[in-house]
Amino acid sequence: MDQQQIAPKSTLGFPISKWEFIALAAALMALNALAIDIMLPALQEIGASLGVSDENHRQYVITAYFAGMAFALLAYGPASDRFGRRPPLLFGLLIYLVAAFAAAFAPSFEILLAMRFIQGIGAASTRVITVSMVRDRFGGRQMAETMSLIFMVFMIIPVIAPGIGQIVMLFAEWHMIFICMGVIALAITLWAVMRLPETQHPEDRRPFTLASIGQAFGIVLTTRVSLFYTLASTVVFGALFGFINSAQQVYVGIYGLGVWFPVVFAAIAGLMSLSSFLNSRLVIRFGMRRLSHTALVGFLTVSLIWFVWSLFGQVPFVGFVLLFAAAMFQFGWIGSNFNSLAMEPLGHIAGSASSVQGFLQTLGGGVLGAAIGQAFDGTTTPLAAGFLTVGALGLVMVLIAERGKLWRAQHDPVRKV
């Protein structure tokens, strides 16, 4: 069994219910999806308004955000291990808010990218600290179940955000999208201020020194299971980032969906949300490894079919949607389980662990996603090749983490690399 009953500390007397905690944690993480997905319908107008001639360069609006987030991730974890979860989280939310409103008034593409970079710095707090808070309260399969439920709620944003962006674009210019983003973030920030309790246990506080931070990072990077499951999730997230970067070009440029682009985008996101819900129901019974390993093999198989088909000409829209939907359904079983497996041995340094893992996932996934997006050539072949490549790399990382054995129900003792 996957260490099914590892509740790290007692959670009796927690001041908010489990379901409000999950909803608030999901809303905090969803700010990342909001910062990306609500503006996808506006990328073309942003490029035209700010004089961006190369259509692939519009993707830098997404890339700059990921870049800011990736480097800031390294700071929030150690800070939350020292000062608790709430203060660094609220500080990051303030940065996010200011940058979102400032981006609405950016006079040039370069300043817009700078504001997006700063917004990513603020958003990093939600990525690191939300995972840390979940690990503070849950462990083992319970953490995987909780993360699945959070991811299910989190995926509501990709369902509705492109539609919100498209509606805004019907009545206003792209600047208003950032105003909407800021208003939504303000509401979630106020919710967190009023209701979110401190989840870190006082005995887990760590000094905020270079030596302490280095020791914690060393533990993360030398714990084999944690390191290689982090790397596996990193490369698989690269596929998702790659699609996000080129989604508008695929749906509108190749398949001519026009204003229907948000509808199809939302349908795929909804399927991922359903997948996460099913994972939350099944993971307690079958375990993180059985579900995620099966999903990774399925992801790789679907990607191979898609890539081979694309070599013989443009994949018809129906075929593309079916294959892509199948791949993203598997993703719903991979992400939360891989993250939970990576965090499992590191509850005592949850903040620093989440920082390192988030940094690797965001920077590595962002670089892979940017490479996949920049390879766009008017067909889906580069995207299919990217999915196939990251799926194969992910399988290699899992095999290293598990010493060559997939689908093991029993978690072996934690070993160093």
C-alpha cells in the first residue's frame, strides 16, 4: 500500500472545514490558470496593438509569466518554512494584483512582458504555498485525493476563463482583460485574508539562513523518489505548457474555430477536471502508482498514434480533438499523483520541497513548452512530436524513481540518489 495513513500531524480543531480549505486552495492555484487562459483569445489583438510582427512572439506573454514564476518559486518555500504560510502568500498575492492592474496600462510590448514577469513572481507564492499547506494537513493517498479535488476545482478556470476573455473582447479592448484578472484576484485575496488559517506546525519552523536553505534543497535533490517524480512531472507539464502556448494558433489558425475556440478549450479542460475527480475517488483504493503509471503509458500511446497520423497529412479536427482529449484525460491522473509521490517523503520541509519542485516543474516545463510552441509550423506535427518526446522522457524518469518497476503497490523505504 502507498503509505495510505500518513497524516503528518493532527488536524483536529482546524478552523475551516475540509471542503472550504480545498475550495480556497483551488482558488489560489487557479489564479495561475486565470493569468494564462483568460488572455488566450486576446493574443492576436495584443500583438497587433503593440506592434508584434511575428505571430510566434505573441507567446512571450505566456513565457514571461512562467519565467517570473520559476525563479521566484525558490524564495517562497524557505520563507514559508521560516515565517509560516500566510505572510509570504499574502505578499505574493499583493504583487500579483499590482502587476495585473499595471499590465492593463502597458504602453509597449516590452513593458507588458515586464509586468507579466512581475505578475509571475507574485503568482509563485500560490503555487508553492498551496502545495505546502496541503502537505501540512495530509499525507500519502490522502494528499493525492486532496490534490485531485483541488485540481478538479482548479480546472474550472480553464473551462470558463477563455470564454470570459472572449466576452470581454466582444465589448472592450485587451486592456480590460487584465482589469478583470485583477478584480478576480482581489476577491480571492480577501477570502484568504479573512478565512485562511496558518497550517504550518510551530515545530516545523526552520531558520531562514543560506545553510538551512541549502540543507533543505540538498535533501530534496538527493531523495531519489522525490527528485525523479519531480522530473517526470516536469517533462509531462512541458506538453501542457506547449499546447497552451500554441492553442490559439491550432484552434483558430489551423482549424478555423474563431469565436468557438474557447468552447472547445473549455470542453477539454472540463474533461481534465472529470479525470481529476475520478482520480480522487480511485486513488485511495488503487494507489498513486497504479493509477499514474497506467495513465503515463496511455499518454505515451495516444501521443504515438497522434504523431504517426500527423506524418501522413493534417489530422482532421475530429481526430485531433479525440486524441488530444484522450491525452489530457491521462494527464489528470498523472499530475496530482506525481506531485504527491514527490512530496511524500518531505513533509518536514514541505515549503522548501515545494519550492524546488515547483522551480524545476515551472522552469523546465516552461522551457520545454516554449520549445514546443516555437516549433509551430502551421501543422499539429510539432505538438504531437513534443507530446511523444515528453511522454517518453517521463517514463524514463519514473523507471529510475522506481528502480525499473512500474505499478508497485508497496512504497519502498526512502533512499538517497
